[in-house]
Amino acid sequence: MGIIIKDALAVLPVNGEDVIGKHSIYIDGDKIVGIDNEPEGFKADTTIDGKDRLVIPGLINAHTHTYMSMMRNCADDLSFMDWLFKTIDPIEGQLRDEDAYWGSLLGQLEMIKSGTTMFNDQQMHIHQTTKAVMESGMRASICRGLVGGEYDRNDVRLNQALEEIEDGKKCDRLSFFFGPHAPYTCGPEYLRMCADVAKEKGLGIHIHLSESVTESENMMKDHNCTPIEYALNAGVFDVPTIAAHCVQVTPDDIKILADKKVSVVTNPASNMKLGNGFAPVPEMMAAGVNVCLGTDGAASNNSQNMFREMGYLSLIHKGTHKTPQCISAKEVFKIATINGAKALGKGDEIGSIEVGKKADLAILRLDVPSMMPNNNLLAALCYSASGSEVDSVIINGQIIMEKREVKTIDEERVYFEIREMCKRLGLADKTY
């Protein structure tokens, strides 16, 4: 299918810098085949008028748990360990497989409507998120959460992960990581096994590291090392690794992350809400760490909106470091796009608007109050936009949302199933 986005403002990389200018973008099949110059023999089935529109590369949510979307606003104002072990774990224990499917569809619906085209998901119910992605049209990297203590190649969860990876090969929008949950749920030998299998299968690892003070204190007390050192010693960083959070890290930890080329996903809203603090993002960037951005799950963030996350990331470090120059809007936009693509091993495919890359794009309205006047639009993406400005979304060359209507997901059915599920799980507010 040929698509022209005609005469729109678009964010294009020029000499490594994001620059906004008026461009026409030509899409054929799943790829961008031309910018400004119409390719020979190109035939357009659809023309999108770019007047009062801004085209950006689709945002990349580098760490989330979409199946937890039904847990939004049901575990709030709690300490991290109470949130996880006393509230979230008991709810997870009641979930059916189909609950995870509907929860993931709800999360994907929210992401599409706020301009996210790819997400990196750690989930607990095999096949459910992959099924939802196949239907939604989104791009996703998925890992089955793994916990354990021993080096055991017959581990049930490990083999479930391998089964899901095999099942997902039928969809070219799906890729996979191994997902050992965290140092406090995975023993060193179990982590070593995950790293060995990941290396054999040519996969990376997606893990939570150094999220809370309690985690770091317990790790030092029990193992005389930081969570980062624990993962290093277990061989986790011997394969490409995406480390979520990295809030409670030392200068030595940052050097390890940089030396081992670990990509760090910062999750500002989740980390603030659970009282875990602020990841030292400027320091990690200065050390050469590839920093990317994620929402975490809706159980801790309450939102899957990457514009909200970009806004937080743009502001909190200016406040904590007492300097407006420590992280710019341009840097934040890069963190939310190409840095996430690089972390997921897809920097040559997505994350920027370039000829030859996949057509994963979000189209924003500029004729709305939050984007007027159209002064510095890169700044507006971080400081002004809320995500509601996203008008249309293209993923893999397919129009997934047009004029705010998502074409691949039955919204009303999702809302109905989520409401019924919450009643069954006892999550619904009894006053309504």
C-alpha cells in the first residue's frame, strides 16, 4: 500500500541532530521509500494532508508490563515492597490468561492513542501479549518474566519463554528478550543460566536493577555488592542487556553499565510514585550509557503515555541538579525514540524518519491550544504536548489509527471486558 504524507512538518535527523522542516514522506509497503522526492513508479493509495500536522518517529516505550493495565489506580500511596508483595502479587495470583490478553490490549490502546508504536514488555502469561500484538498492529519486544534460584534447564518458566519465542516467529513485528525479573527474585545461578541460554539463542536480557533503596541495602547486606555488581558477577551483561530503573546506582555502577554497554531505561513517574527516587540520568549520559525511556506498568505509573514521561524526564533533573541545561528537550526526544530503538537492537529499522527505515510514525495536530503558537516544536513535544494531540499512527506501513479512531482494536469490547474483570477481581470501586 502506498501512502503519501504531503507537506507536513516532520522531525528528521540531519547530521545527527533532530531538525524540523516541511517535508513529504512516501511510504510503500512497510518502509519509508522517499522524503520529498517521489520514487519512480510510486503509486499512492492514500494521501494524508500534512497541513497543520507534525510527523514524528513513533515513540518507543522501552519498559512496561501491559498486562497489568487493569491494576491501574488500585495500589497507590504504598511503599515499594508493600506495593509489590502485599498488593500486586496477590492480584496477579488471581489473573486468568485471558485477563492478561485484555489487559495488554488496554495498554496498547492507550499507547497507540498517545503516539507509541513499539513497546518492550515483561509479562507473566505466555501467548497473551503476543496474541494481542498480532491483532493490534503494534511492534513489540516481549519477554516472559523469570524467577528462580538454581541452574535448571528444565525450569518451567524458562521453557515457557522458549515456547512463546517459537510461537512469535509468525509475526515480523514481534521480537523477544529473556526476562529474569530482578536480583531479589533470581539467584546468581539462575541468572547465570538465563545469560547462557540467551547467548545460545542470540537474545538479550531485560531485567529490573537497582530500583529501590531496600533492594540495594538488602543486596549489600546479603551479598556484599550492589545489584549492578550482582548482575555483572552472574554474567548477565555478557549478552545485550536492557536494565530497567537503575535509580540507586553508585559511580562504580555507572562505569560498569557504560563499559558493558548496558542500555538503561529510566521510568520517572513510576520511580517517583513508589518513592524510589530519581535515576542519575545526566551522569549516565555523560558516562556514555545509552539511556532510553519507559512508563513501567500501569500498576505503578497509572499511565502508559510516553508524552507524560517525556515531560517528567525533561523537568525533574533540572530541579534535582538545579540547572536547566542538564538535559534538553532534544535529548529527551532522542531518549524516547532512537535510543530505545538501539536498546532493542532495531536502530537500523526504527526510531527516526529516514529512507529505508520502517514506517513507524505518529502524526500530531498543531492546530490545538497546547501546540499553539508553533514556535519551538521539539520543546513543545516535551513541555507542552499531552499525547492527546496525536491524530494518526502508522506502524509497519499500516494506518493503525486515523483521526483518533483505532482501526485494529474494538475499544468498547476492551472496556467491557476490563470492567467485568475488575468486578470479578474485586478491584472495582464499590461506590459506583
